[in-house]
Amino acid sequence: MSEWYIIINPKAGRSSALRVWKSLQKELQKANVSHRSFITKHPGHAEVLARQISTIQDDRLKRLLIIGGDGTIHEVLNGLTSLQDIQLSVIPAGSANDFKRGFSIKKSDVIKELKKAGKSLTRTYALGSFLTKDSANELYFANHLSIGFDAVAAKKMSDMPKWTTVFRLNHLIQPFLFLAAAFTFKPFVLSFESEDEKRTFKKVWFAAISNHPYYGGGMKIAPDANPREELLDVTIIEDRPVLKKAALLFAMSFGKHIGKDGVTSFKTKDIYFHTNERVLFQADGEIIGSAPVFVKTGEESLRLKT
């Protein structure tokens, strides 16, 4: 069996990733599995580690295991010099875990393979990619990219003081930050150009481009999205009165918002978003920057072993 390389984000999931790793270490030792592990030390470090590993060990790097949340996975995908020859495995240990839902990941399957007690299957999936005015190379996202109130909420969450983490208050405060952003966000003008359409929306609450159905910790923002197809699902939601916003968020939990008033959805291979003012966007929960942004199906595919 090829040597395993493992990247662990010990802070993911309120430190649940660290507990998962300590348990997994025992399994690796029992099964006598050759491996090298790398612990992230700060935001962005998983990307640096992935780039270093894939550059130095490109002839040996065939299996890479990620233990962390959606943000950790996002960093690794954008750190690897190439995805073509690498089989990725993931043990989800974040707070949202939309990657787990969208790609049907089971921790038990990875454990069985490590113990050589079960067979695994490598599946190929499409990824989304994007370019901004400040980026020289395309960057990838596995779950979704969105622009508007939720990016502002994500920014507020990332800016929370460290003492909230120390006292384990993040999970209590974050829902309030999300709702506060949802109901106080100022709508913006959004224009897009896709394969065969141009359109402008004058009062947009937020817009998302999805690679699979799940978003925001389990909401089905794009119920028909499928990472096996090379199409991305676009959902644009216009501003509405407070009660209708609340109803839309509730309906989105079950994927029942599609077709409702103020909701536009379609599939495309590429799309260009631009706005009338500076509006933040995020990818896989990570704040990237502000529009304009060009989004399309990625050039490289994800080889995921499950």
C-alpha cells in the first residue's frame, strides 16, 4: 500500500478533528500503515502544507487524507499542484460538513480501508473554479461560491474574538451573527453574463453557485445540483420583506424554495458576476474578496476515494 499523507486541522469542529486524529493514530499503528502526518497551525496553513507535500513528494504522493472541515478541504484543493494523480480521502470533522453531505462521505469507510478491512472505490467528480481581477490562476471550490449577505455573515464569524473559542461560545454566537446579517444586509445590484444570457437584478439578497445541493450546514440551496455532472447550479435570491426572508430560509432547509417568487435558478458551465458596489463573496465558507468574479467548471477533476 502506498504511503499515506495526512493533513489535520486540529481546530476544526471545535477541536473534534484533533480527537478524531488521536483515535485514528491508534488504528494506523495497529494496522502498521506507513504514513506521514502534518498538523495545521493557522488559517491558510493547509494550503501551504498541500503545496509543499505535492511539490516535494510528487512522485510518491498518491494518497492524501484530510481530517478537517470544509475550509480545510478548500485550502488543500487549492494547494495541490495537480489533482490528476492524487486520490483524496476525507474524514469530515468540521462544523458545517457540507462536503460530507454533497459527496456522501463516511468516516467508517476510510477507517476500514486504513485497517485493510474493506474495499474502497475511487469516484471522479467535477469541481467549480473561479477567477477574480486579482488572481492570476484559477482557484477551486468543492461545495459552493456565494456573494451577498452570507459572505458578510461568514466574515463576521471569522472575525470573532479568540475568547469565544476558548470558552466554546462560537456555536452559540454564530447563528445570531448569521441571522443579523440576513435581516440587516443592504441589497445590491447584480449583473451576470452566462453562456447565452445577460441579465441584471436590482435588489439582490444573495446569489450562490453550487457544485452539489448542500449549503450552510445542510440547507438544500440547489436540490438538483450534482457533482458528477460538469454543470454548476446558480441560485439568485432577491430581497424580500423580513417575514418572507425567514420563510425562504426555512424552505431552503428542504430545497423547497426553488420556483418561489424572487428565486431564480438555472444551470450553466460558466458565469461572470459583477456588482454596482463592493460586495463580498466566499467559497466553501472562506472569504475570498469582492466581485467581479468569473466562475466555471474546473479544468481538473476531483478523484475521491470513498
